Amino acid sequence: MYRAAVLTTLLYGVESWVTYRSHLRLLERFHQRCLRTILNIHWIDFVTNVEVLEQAELASIEAMLLISQLCLAGHIFRMEDHCLPQIALYGELSAGHRNRAAPKKRYRDSLKKALGACHIDHRRWPTLAADRDAWRHTIHQAVSSFENTNRACLEDKRRRRKTRKASAQIPDQTFICSHCSRTCLSRIGLVSHGRAKCYINTHTHTHVSACSHTQTKCMHGMHYIHMYTHLIIFWNIIILLITVFIWR
């Protein structure tokens, strides 16, 4: 279902696309997210993108794009000279010029890059494309080799990153915290640890003690206020009784 409905909609007209590396990253990200959802793979499972493609038995978006573009290029080359696709591919503007520095990519530039990624000589590809069956066999073999090489490069890059992290040596000089005896690898780490952990714990204990002392003082003050209030009420009652007795 994903291959028949989602991929065909996503890659509609991919044969004529002019793609940049940022476009490929976005497409690969969407491809991986869909496959991980279908296969019920979460980020906590620590499954690499290569393993996801192997489980789904699918190629990457870049490999699909290469096959589509090279197939279309061979089909256009085998057309008659008066056909519009061949005129658009091989035609040149009679006037005007491209901007300097980094001009916008053309379809011919994208096709040349695809041929280079598949290790097909861009000077000899018309000879290969003249035979339809031979051209399709060539590009499928080339794209398969490209996909295997790309996956091997990704695995090697991940292995070298893991090896580099594992082989990181612990420095000779260490710094020990005087409060909790924790070992820090640098002086700034010790300072940060003291500010974040021990400083908070120490001052939290001091703050709790201060709060307890303040609460005790507040309780004593409230007791005195109650006594003074009762005394005032008692004297008011005495004065009221004396006044009533005199007036009688």
C-alpha cells in the first residue's frame, strides 16, 4: 500500500525534477518516518536508517530518483530530433547568459550529476542509451551498486563514530568534589557540579533550618497576641460590670 499509493504520489513527476541536497534530505526524512511508523519502530529502539530500509526491503529516495531520471534521459535520447523533449534537452538559448558565481541548477546539470553518481561516463551515455534493454540493465546495475556503496559508507561512518567515542581516553588529572566525593574530569566541570548539585543541597538544608526557626518565632508571637487579646476582653468585661453596678 505504501509503495503503491504513497511513493507514487510523493515521487510524481520525479523524472523532470531538479533536486538539491536539501530536497533529498527532506524526502529521505519523510521516507524514514513513514517506514518507521509502518514497522512500529520507535526512536528508543536505536535502529539505524540502513536497517529500516533492509527490513522494509525498499531503496532510498535518491536511488529511486536516479533510476527515474536516467530512464527518462534514455527515452528522450531515442526520440526523433523534431520531438519537443529532445529539443528542450539539447537546445540552447540564442541570447542571454547565466548569472555568475552559483547559478541555478539546470536539468542537464542534474542529469550529469546522476550519471556521475552511477559511474557512467557522460560522454558515452548516448551510445549506451541507444539500446533500450542494455540501457535499463546498465542503470539498474549502476543504481544498485550506488545504493550498496551508500549504505556501506553510512555503516562505516557510524562504526568510526562509535569507535572514536569508545577509545576516548580519560585524562590523567581529575578533580574530586569535597562535598560528595564525585570525580570530575575538568576544573570547570567541578565548578559546575558544585553550583548545580552541592550548592543547592547545602543551601536547601540551611534554608529549611532558617524556615523552621522563623516558624517557631512566629508561633511564639501568635501566642502573645492571643494572651493580650484575652486580657483586653477580660478588663472590658470587668469595666462593664462595674458600670452596671454603679448605675443601679
